[in-house]
Amino acid sequence: MITLAETAAGWRGRDLAPDLEWAARRAVLDWFATTLPGCAELPANLVLSGLAEEKTTGLAICYVDGSNMSPRQAAMVNAIASHTVEYDDIFRDGGYHPGSSTVAAALALAQHHSLSTAEFHRAIIAGYEVGCRISLAIQPSHYAFWHTTSTVGTIGSAVAAAVLLGCDMEGIANAIALASSFAGGHQQNLLDDGMAKAMHAGHAAEAGILAAACAKRGVTGSMASLHGSKGFAAATSASAGDWAKALDGLGDWTPIARMTVKAHGCCGHIFPAIDGLKAMQEANSLAPEDVAAVHVDGYSATYQMCNRPEAVTAQDARFSLQYCLAAQLVVGAVRLEAFKRDALTDTRIRQLMSRITVSESADLAAAYPSQRMARLEVTLSDGRRLSHFQKTRKGDPEDPLTDADLIGKFVELAGTVLEADNIESLMQTILYSDHLPGMARLMPARRA
């Protein structure tokens, strides 16, 4: 833990190389792309309403309604919105979405304390560094029962917050220790219909700020809280953690430069199947009526989490391989429109879902999490069978979204709640300005 705390402390005041600064700006743009549409969805507005009687003042912006509130409350609500429409970034090898909570916590504190964009970027990089490397130590066994975005997200948020609050190495270590005890979020709330999953990211952001604020004021924790025999890794994974794996390349590369940017608005474990089916559509000019059946061989998480042939709600549909592949065939893309009421009740999608199956393949499971692959077999209405092996996911480091792709994603998703001139202004601020992104003046133009 000391090594990770030293690394995080080292990001304070460091001059950022242009490519690393750009990686941070990309991460922030992607955070806004996924947060803004989530502001118009449940449960962020319900949580905001629930906070009405205890709303505290501050200079952090709550993007759900454009109001100012305390950093902890703004971070919580914004992180919930960010994790709602399933478009937030992924650290693939750790099975972890760092941005939703880490950026939310850092942005709220930076706004509240009127800090610089450079300080904001360095804090995000530090939070990603520690959180992503911890995820490497505990995965894939951690994911059997725990939601990494919630558990590790609490620690990543704490690190980013501690850096912004001016904690030294010892203070950051204590923030990590405290956050490791605040961490929570079990898998059952990902498997059943409900709203708890998005709240996991909100809790991570809020609890991370709390851990950092307490550490800044001298509250201490165990320096063995991550790796000890009764520590975080031992309690939530199959061992006390593979720390050699976690620390490999420390100082040579940093996780924020190796992020996966989502190209589809659903669970990332479905992406290889979607990409494979899309390739088959393009190669064979497939129409929905041409498809009699689809079978997917996937890795463990694809089968265990995404085999949902009866998905009805938007939340459940985002985790249903059957629904997402049927939507790809009928709608032509798995974006926001695929989860609107018209699509969810489309009889063509429902009929196709019954003809789509998924199984777990031992060799693909063995390659997970560093490789996310899928094998597809499509049976056509005329009896022919087509096969495809999808070795990569669009958006992963091996097949990244270009800057133009990311900007297109931002414009598309932000366009659901903002007018064009406000979208452009926000994008310019995030990518090219030395000022922190604001929001209040943009909210009146928000569409119902």
C-alpha cells in the first residue's frame, strides 16, 4: 500500500506530458458523455429528491439539476448518473469502471475549492493509477461476489480526493486504508432488476471523499489494510492479492492511457458478440428476417451475467446478450435508442431473443480478463450457417476509439439533454481550456 501511496503522491505537481494530459481530457469528456444522459434517468433524480431535506451548501455542481451543493453530495449524485446508461470507461484487465466515481469525486472537489484544471487532471490520473492497479491484484476472483466499480471505486475516489486536498504520502495511505473499509457493493444487485448498481458508483465517490477528508485531518488506518491476512484483498478475492501483477510496469505506464472507451450502451461483456454480429451483418448483408438462430460462445462473465433471455426493463436489457444482439439486428446499433420504450416492446426484437443462446467456452474463459472474445454461429432462414470469431472489442486498447469517435459519442449522448451550441462550448472547455467545466448556464437549454 505504501508503494501505491507513494506513486499517487508523486503525481502531485508533476508536469504532464502532452499525451498523458490528452488521456486525462479524453477521460473527462467520456465521463460527461455518459453522465449527461444519466441525469435524465432514474435513479439519480430520485436520490437527489431524497437529499432535499439534508442538502448542504457548497460550490460543487450537481449536473442533474444544475444546483450547487457540497462536494460529497454532488459527487454521489453525479457518479450515479454516470453509471446509469452503461457507457462509462473500463479498465479491461481489472474489470473495473474507474471514471464514474473517480472523475465525479475529483471534479466536485476541484470545483468546490476552485482548483486548477492541471490539479484536477493529476488527481484523476493518480486515482486511476491506484484503483486500476488494485483491481489487477484482486481480479478475476473478486468479481464472483463483488462489484469492482463500487469496491475499488471507493479507493480510487479516495486517492483522487486526497491528492486534491493536499495529502502527503502518509495521508494518501490513510485515505486508502479508510476507503478499503468503506468499500462495498455485491453482485446480486447486478444480477436482478433494480437501481442499486448505479448507486454503487455514487457511494464510491461519496465515501472516497469522506475517507480523504478524514485522512487529511489525521484519521489513520492500517497500513496492511490492502494486503494483510484479514485485509481487503484477502476478504474479497481468492488470495491476499497478486501484488506483483498489480505493480508490474509501475512508473513505465499508467492506466489512464490504457482505457477502454465504450462503443455500445450496454454491459461490456456483450461487446465481443455485438462486434462479431455487426461484422457478420456487414459481410453478409444480413436482415433480421434472414436470421433463424444465433449462438454465442463467450467467457465466464458473458454467460454468468448476460444470459438473460427474458429481459424486459431497460436496466435488465443492458445486461441481456439476447436483447442486445436482437437490437443490433433490428435497430442497427446498441446505443441509447435501443433501450427506449419502442425498442423494448418491439415484437421483432422479442421474437429474435427467443432464438439467441449463449454458453461458456473454456478456452475463452481462460483468456479472460486480459482478452474479451466471442465465437458466433448464425443459422440463416435458408439453412445456411455462418461462423465468426471475434478476437477483440471495439474501444479496447488494441482497437481504440479515435478522438473523432469519442467526440462523436459525446455529441450524440450529450445531445439528448443539451442544445448544439452548449454541447460545443462544453466540449471545447473540457478538451482545450484551462478552466474547469461548469454547467449552470447549460441547464436551461436542457430538453425534457
